[in-house]
Amino acid sequence: MSLYFGRAAAENEVHEDPERFLASYLDRYNLPQRVENHELFLLLGPKGSGKSASAWFVALTWERSLGQHALFHKYVDFDELNRTETPLASLDKKLVSADIAYLTDSAWRLFIGIRLLESLADDPLSGVNVDGRAQKLLAGLRDAGLASNDYPKVLRRVREKRGIAGLGSYLGASATSTETDSLSAAQIAEAVMKLVADDQTPNRHLLSIDGLDKAITQNDAYWQTLAALIRVGDQINRQLARTRHAYVMIMCRSDVFRRVAFADGPKIAADSSETIEWAAEASKPQDVELWAYVAKKANITTGELFAYLPRAVRVGDSGGIATDEYMLQFTRYTPRDMSVLFRQLQRTGGNEVIQGSTVRSAADQFARKHLLQEILAEATGLLPQSVIDRIPSVLSSLKHTFSRERFEKAIADAGIADKITASELGEYLFLQGAIGNYRPDEGYVQFYHRRDAYTYSARGPWILHTGLTYALNVPWSGR
């Protein structure tokens, strides 16, 4: 199979061949037009569902229609920033609390406003580019450390009012010294956003904020910080609604958004967001839209895609499982998993005719090399490293279906019972799609990646993901 099936990371696809990325992107939601009209700013969906790819698609679509010179795109990925800056997960109640939520909001408004102001300053047709007052304000913000990509650092400076007072002199010659010295972070942030919104440029400026995929269950400060970001993002999107030059997009995992509790959350979800879903609960495996995604990447029809695959995969003494159903069982129903699985199928089969044994081998390699490793990698910063190191040991000592008692014993046998409870580790594995709720009396399974409205059943029993069952050589038990 000498077809293209995409990459695991959208940014790699864009860097490798932006034109091919554009041509092979499946736009199911008319995103470029809706973002342009300020109809939405928030993209929700499970990890790996294509939120990052959507942001790049919007940017590249605009670039193609307007010209490369006319698009200024800033992409802030907090997962990438974690390597060099303070991670959002480090925030605690010393910096974030409900009593001083206005400071968290002000810091986010400054953070977003400064990113857009910097973008406009790089635009030769922008008024900011030639406005001496705006240039001095931007320089003052940088000198004060408020233009940092490190949001926790910005929040800390806002709380301590470091550098804030001296910035007032850039906001109006008529202000007296006393007035300018008493300006708050909220007033500075509002002044920055006013400069952005009032600017006149025919070019377009897009700020994409990504990397909000950490489902950190025990850190209330983290949830309050994300709530503030989304709340401020909505306010800024409405402020910019009358413009055609400045835009904000925020990508957030759907379960993370549901955990973020604030009054306007449901309204924002209904009016200004899109949830990227892939119809995982379709009655027939071939009706799952992920096949259309793969076919679009390969520049073929879904019929041609299925023609490349054998009709069934033989498993044990059974007559076989339909190939589409078999392959889906190894994934978490995301474009990322499908791209990696088909690339593995290419490496395994080469240019030979694909047989059922080829599919089995490729699926096994995918589960061991990608699925298990990604679940472990996603735990970084969420679970103690000693727990992450023992997850394979815990899972491999289970059976395909297992009770809470057996799970607790596996955790104790792995020597991490003092580090994490069965409920805590089970919830993490459930949200990552590694285990699902299992109802033995009904033979009913609830995997989070098949319908992200499912909630974790802390009592058990549970069922291990099929791919992990193969990857870890876990014994099958009766369902």
C-alpha cells in the first residue's frame, strides 16, 4: 500500500507538506468560515480527535485565500511550553482561588491581549506598527515580564502588581501621576485589548491556544485557571466580533471542559464551540466516520479503502472478525490512532497484498509501540513517576475483565498502593480509554472513547482495552 495516511501530530504534517495537509483534511464543520464570522472560538474533543489539526486548517485555509503575507498566526501550545516554562499543572491555591478570580481573569486577558498586540506590531499595515504609544506600551509590558509565554509567571506578577503601576504612563498623556500609578492589571489588560480591537489592518491575525489536555483530578487551581481562560476567551471573542482582523481559537479536551465549572459554561458550549466527534457509536463499524477520514488522507474513496483490506481477520478458533470491526477495537476512535495504525499496516505489509495475518501483526505492533506508550506518556505530570513506571505491571497482572478487588491487589503487588488508590488510577485509565466500565449481567461495555458522556464507575468491574489486552498478553476471561 503506497498511500498517504497522515501523521500522528498535525504540526508535523503541516511542516512536512502544508498543501497536502490542506488537500487531505476532512472539514466536517465548515470551520474557517465559522471562525471568520466569530461564530466559534472554542474547539472541544477527546485527545487525538483533531483539535490541533483544525486550528492549522483554519490558518492555512485563510493563508491560501488571502496570501501568505496577509496571515499572522501565533500558536501557543502549553504542552510544548511545559518543557521550558512553568506548567499550568503547577498552579496551586496560593496563586489561584475563587476569592481572587478577577486576578486570574486579568492575567489571561493580558496574556491573550499581548500575544495579539505583538502580532499586530509585526504587521506593516497595522496601526500598532506605527503607533509610538503602542510600541512603548509593548516594550513596557516586556520589561515588566508580563509578555512572557509563561502564564503562571504572568499571573504571579499580576498578583504582586510588579511592573503594573509604571505602565499607566503609556496609556494617555492626560492622566496624572497618581491616576496612572493606581491603574490595575484589569485596566492595563482592557487598554491592550482596546488597541487590538480598534486597529485597522486588511490582514488577519489568529491566536491559537492548545495543550489543554491534562485531566488533573485533584488540582482545583488548575480547573479554576482553565475556567478563567475559557471565560476570558469568550469575552474577547465577543469584543472582537465587530472586527475582521483579530481572532482567538482555544482547543480543549471535552472531558476537561466538563470538569471546568462556571456559570457561563453551558452557554459558551452551546453558542461558541464545536465538539469534534467521530460517531463512534454507529451501529455498523463501516459507518464510523473515521474511515472517511482515512480515505480523505489517502485521496481515495471509502469503497477503495475497504477494497485494500481483507474482509475478515481470523482470531483463535472463530470464523473470524470483520476487518473494520477488528481494527477499530485496537484504537480509541481517534484520527491519530487511525493514522498510526494504517502507517503500521504499511510498514508490516509493504507492497504485498494485505492478508488477515498482516492486519493482526500490524494491530499488535500498533498496540505495543503506540497505544500503550501514549497512555503512559499522557500520564506525565498527572501521576507520580513511580506509578507511571508500574502501570504495565499492574495491567499485565489482570485479566481482560476484572473486579475492583483484583485491581486493588494488582496495585498492591506492584508496590504503589501507598502512592495511588484504585479509584484514582482507575479514573485516569478510564479517561485515557485504557479500561471501560463493564456490566456482566447485561454484557454491556462503556468505553469513554466511544461516548465521552460516560462517567467512570469507581466500583467496577472493568474491561481492559482490546489493544492493551494483546499488547500485554493479558489472559481473556468470559464476558
